[in-house]
Amino acid sequence: MDPELITDCVHCGFCLPTCPTYVLWGEEMDSPRGRIHLMSQHVEGTPVTPEMAGHFDACLGCMACVTACPSGVRYDRLIEQTRAVVEREHVRAPEERAIRELVFALFPYRRRLRALRLPMRLATRLRPLLERVHPSLGAMAELVPPPARPVRLPPRVHAVGRRRATVGMLVGCVQSQFFPQVNAATARVLALEGCDVVIPPRQGCCGALSLHSGRDARRFAKATIETFERAGVEAVVVNVAGCGSSMKEYAEVLKDEPGGWAERAAALRVRDLAEYLVELGPVAPRHPLPVTVAYHDACHLAHAQGVRSQPRELLRAIPGLELREIAESAVCCGSAGTYNLFQPGPARELGDRKARHVLATRADVLVSANPGCSMQIAAAMRRSGEGEMRVAHTAEVLDASLRGLGARALGGR
């Protein structure tokens, strides 16, 4: 924990109303200000107690406080450093260790996820039993989306018309296995906008889940850098908010690694899909898409990357589309990477709160740029019993407009 970053906090309290756990419980130690106080205690010699670890674990890492802070406190860096300390120094209960090892042995590996898609889908029928075994297992079963048709992407998708750029595409672990249609739509949209899209077939996990949970992500980061260096691309386009956020942190993650890794990381131009498309500018004609959409701000897109206006700009440019805003848009839905698996209780409360606001828009489709958010909010809407809403990625909405497919194409599996 960096003492200089800790002392940047002046305890003003601007972070309090933006913090999901403070909003839920009103407890000072479950706010960014309170957690920074605990970090300061640890730096001054207080060991990590179970209570202290509990307050740190309860943090979603949503970075809403970073956006709200007038003093520029780097809480994002502090909480990542703190999670690493907790993982080193805090001894967790055996069942908690087992759940964590299961998650980190499964989710960062696409082949393992692929092999377990069917068993995980069957587990949804056993959710009450799994809930009794361990709440995290019940949460995992509840979140699994309906099966999607497999999509095999070629190593290179050629630009339609004049080539304007050559970009790489990260397929993601969860995205590629549970939402492969989003990757297909992303490649088509980029190609229609004049990009050659390079999709390295042997790419692995970017390290986002590990980085955001206090585990060592350097091996994943190095492998991802090498993959896209070999691809010879001008930029790496990412359609998962958490992955893009982590890849933009690679230079910081690798700053102490010998061999020039930080410099190589800094040279890797990483862009969110919406961010890149706005920078590139449109050339493909948009066909009318008569649909009402509610856009959800994924925390690691809006707060961590500062990408808020670009998705809305892209959506508003589609003829016939009506964009509706969601109340409390800056408050996390409770997904937060692995949070809804490790902290299923508060994650469910936040998911239910977000679902109520989404359903109140009475939109036809919920649009989100993060698979974790999509699964979390979809599960909460199913649980509410107040109706469901189709869920789509920004790429799918653009793809439907560019190809003239109509609104029925959205939210299909």
C-alpha cells in the first residue's frame, strides 16, 4: 500500500454517496474513505485482521469514487495494492479458499470454460441445492446465461471496401464462451467500418480477474502483449469493459519487470470498441432500427476508462433508435468481476436495485458493454418476477443497423 497515495485522501466525503456498499449499509468502514483509513492503519503497523479483510473484500472495485473524488485520490491503485496484501497476509477459511481456487482455475481459461459450459448449464436446475452447499455455487448457477450457438472466427476478417486500419481483437474468456455472438458482431462492425481485424487464435486471458482480485496478473499481461505484438496491429480493440481496463494498466502492472516490459506495454494501443469507433469515424451507412434501448454504464468502462459519451454517441446515430437513461447509472450493478461470486449477498442486493431501475425505463433492450454486467442484470430481472428485457452488446446493436437486420435480431442467442 503506497503511503503517498493514502495521504492524498483529505476525508472530504464526496465518495460516500457514490460507493455501492456505503449506499447499501451506511457504514463508514465500508466506504472508500473508511477503507483508506484501514489502509493507513496497516501501513502504520496494524496487521490485517479478519474484520479488516472483510471490509476490503466488500469493496466492489467499481471506481465510482475515483470519478467523484475532487482530490484525485487513486483509490483504484490503492485497492489493487490492498487486495494483494490481503491475499498474502490473510488466512481465509478452507471453504472460501476452495471457492476462490475453483474460480481462478476455471474462468481465465477458455478451454476449461468450454468443457464446463454444459455442466454449468445443467447446474442451473440444481441451484437450490448448490446454494445450500455454498452461496457462491448457487450464485454461479443463477448467473449462467442460456446457451449460445458456437461461433468460429477466422484469424483475419478483411475490411469491407477500402482498408482504413488494421486492428487486433481480444476475444475474452467469458465473452468468447458465453457470448460468442458479440465477438462475431464486433468483427463485422469493424470490417464494415474499413478495418482488417486480426484475431489471434491462441490468445489467452488478459489477466483482468486476477488483477482485480489481488492475484499476480503479470504472466497473463506478458502473454497478451506478445500475442498482439506478433499480430502487427495498429491497435487492440476490446469489447469487454473489465478486460480493456486491465490492459490499459499493463504499464503499471509491469513497471518493475526487467526486459523493458513496461515500455512494451505502453506501446500497446488499447481501445474499447466504442472509443475506437468514435476515433475512427463512421463510413458505413446506418439502416433504421426502430427500438428503444436503455444503456448501462459498466463501471470499468465509465469510471475506470472514462468511456461514457462514445457508446451513447454511436447509439444515437442509429436512425429510429431511442436511447433511455437508467436512474443511478453511476452505481454498480453488483457484478464487478468476481464480486457476485465471492460476495453473492450484497451483489444480489445491488443487482435487484439495478434491475428495478432498468425495468422502469420500459425499454425494449438493455445495452451493456460487459458480459458480467449482462449476466448479473439479466439474472436480477428474472428473479424480480416483473418481466424480462432483451440484453445486447453495443456491437450487436451497431451490427443490426449496419446490416439492416431489424430490432428482432437483438438479444438472440
